[in-house]
Amino acid sequence: MSGQGSGGNVIAALCNVFFPGLGQLVQGRILAALLFAIFFFGGAALWWLVVPGIIAAIVYVWAIIDAAKYRSYD
């Protein structure tokens, strides 16, 4: 993937819309993908406690932005 705003980053951001962490996985960042998925689904599972639900929403948006703005330093 090239840099910020490249076609690959747009695809990764769209992947995150459907499944948080999938965009990072597409970019080859396995640890980031696992962390985003765990925090999102953990917070979403505890939505009735309100605060974890808010954290899940923040992580969801953060995952999309992170995938869109990722710049590889090869």
C-alpha cells in the first residue's frame, strides 16, 4: 500500500465499516486488527453497561480512521 489516501487505504477503511479490524488485517497489521476487533466486540457485547458501548463506538470510528490514514514506512 502506498500512503495516506491511496486506493488501498480506502479499501481498508471500507473493510472496517463492515468488520472492525478487517481493514488493518488487509494492510497486514495483525496485532492492530486483533486489538480493534477485541475492543469493539467486547464493548458491543456489554452495551447494556453503557460505558463499554460508548468505548465500542469510539473504537469503531477509530479503526476506520486508522486504516484510512495509515502510512507504511517500508
